Amino acid sequence: MKVPYNYLPMQFADVERIISEWRQLISTTEFTLGPYVERFERQFSEYLGVKHCISTNTGTDALILALKSVGIGNGDEVITVTNTFYATVGAIVATGATPVFIDSDDRFQIDVDKIVPAVTNRTKAVIPVHWAGASPDLNALSTICSEHNIYLIEDACMGIGASVSGKPAGTYSSVSGFSLHPLKSLHVMGDGGMTATNDDDLARWLRTYRNHGMVDRDHITMWGINNRLQPLQAVVASIELESIDKTIRKRHTNAKILDSGLSDLSDRIFLPERKQSNVENFSLYMGLFQDRDALRAYLEHFDIETKVHYPIPLHLQAAASNLPYTKGDFPNSEKQAEELLTLPVHQYLEEEHVQYMVKKIHDFYD
Ligand SMILES: *Cc1c(COP(=O)(O)O)cnc(C)c1O
């Protein structure tokens, strides 16, 4: 039996619907912003229950624009985690601000107890990440940020469909960013991103900035950039949004089988706590596995594809050599990086695939 990690060939096996909607779009020649992009922005803001969603070209851009919209730039510090995807920190650096790393907790989320000690008089924002499609403690984060008068900007790039205390990922912040990259819970056939805010002024700024600063064809009110979502991708996003709840339900079913099937190996495998207050989207099914690399090779031999997200925490990357960090600074993230393994959990796996994985993992430790 083969257990593939990549679900895209199955997801896009039948593209008739997409192509037929593309034909309609092509016949209108609405190739820059226009009705298809506006439709998806409206649908996505209804889905989240926020006032404004402004699409961008990528999730990275969504984070850069979110940061810039609240005025973050040169000389500012932005606190985030060291166990995230490069782009969280790349976005901070792209604005001219300095990233300040802190450690992860045992759920692989930002350790909220480490935030206050990292705040200085230059701290402008905290970017928590909805890592793996689970979520950090956003109620605690909201309190910390308002007490210290700093912005909360969620990196909800992996968080579409996740929620905390009934509130969707990406709706706790002044402004947040989402990714529509093919490996995210809601995605297009290439790159795409989205920002979300309830603030009318931030929304106006974001809309204007991502489209050259134009208020109309002949007038600009600021020096903007071109950062527009492609209408062809907006069509795909609208179609995919129809099935996201079903997709996440299936991922839950598969994750439950893994959680219970692996629970008797708790001396070898550490699985993060599943918080009652959170709905996870299982973008990634991650745990800490003893003898990770040997297990990975063993599973590969039995056609079970796994990943590591990621083997090197960001403070130990060459790109971070100008920042004041060394090995040992963030022990939890460093230990996790050595033992993390991501198992396939996607919506095209049936119970037999998941049980096969559980069996092979038991065989390995036996
Ligand atoms: C994917 C991802 C991004 C970047 O999104 P892109 O659309 O690939 O630019 C940023 N942060 C996190 C946590 C991500 O997973």
C-alpha cells in the first residue's frame, strides 16, 4: 500500500469545473482585480466573519502588507517564534523591522509566557503563528498585546478553518495574513494570499497600497506597489472554499485514528495536547518521535511518505547570523527540530491507509 504525502494529484484530477469557469472569466477579459477577485474577497470575509478581506499575491505579501499597514518599519522590533516557516520572519525583515525570536511550547505554538520578558520600548507587534493549523493561546496573546500597547498580527497562513474559542484563526488581530499556497488548507493552483481586518482605515490603506496607491486611474494618494491576486486563482479559491469544511472534517477523522492508534506508544511518541477550546485544521499532523530519522527511513521503505517541518529552527539558519542568537537559546524548538515528524493526514487517505501507518509505526518500535 502507498501512503502519499502529496494530495494535489487527487485534488486536481478533475478540473472541468475550474476550466469552465476560467472560460467565462477569459471571455470577460477581467484580468486585473475585477469581479472574480471581489467575489472571492467577499466570500472569504463572510466565511471568517470579518468586515474586510483584501487579497494579495502570496501569503508572504499578506504579512508584509499587514505589518506595513500598521506602520511597522525601520527601528521597530517584532516578536515571533523561532519554529515557523521562513516567511514569517522574512516578512518582518522586508519591512525594515528586526525580528525577536522566542521559544515554542509543547504544542509547537508560541510560548506565551516568554513574550513579556522579550518586550522592549521598540516592540511594535507580536506575530503568533497558527503553526500546523493548530493555534496558540490567542486569548492570552490578546491580553498581553493590549496591556503592552503592541499590535497583534496573526500569521494565519496555515490557519484557514482553524479556530480558538469559536473565533476563526486570523480574526483576533488588528490585521492578519493568510496563504493560499497549494500546501495550505484552502488553496489555489499557484500563489495567493489574503489579509483580514475589521478596521476601515487599515482596509482602505491595504486596498490602495496593493494597487499602486491608486484611488482612480489618474490619481494616486501614496506610493504603492502591485500586489494583486490573479483572477484565475480567485476562481479556484471560490470553488475550493465550497468544500473546505468537508476537507477539514476528513482530516479530523484521520487525525483521531492516528491519535488513538499511537496513544499506547507514549514512551516513544509525544503528541501535542488537543485543546478543547480549539478547532485544528490539521494542515500538518506533527509529533515528536524517538529515533525520528530511522523511523522516517523505515516508513519510506514501506511507501509511507513523511516530512519534517523543519529540521533547523530559524535562529540557527545562516540568514540569522546577524541576529544575537546561538544554539541553546531556544531549547524547546531545538529539541523539537530534532524529533519532529509530520505524517500524512490528508482528505484522500482512507481509514485503511491510516491504520497501515499506525501498524508500521508499531512494527518499527517493536
Ligand atoms: C506558507 C506560510 C507562509 C507564506 O505563505 P506563501 O503564500 O507561501 O507566501 C507564511 N507563514 C507560514 C506559517 C506559512 O506556513
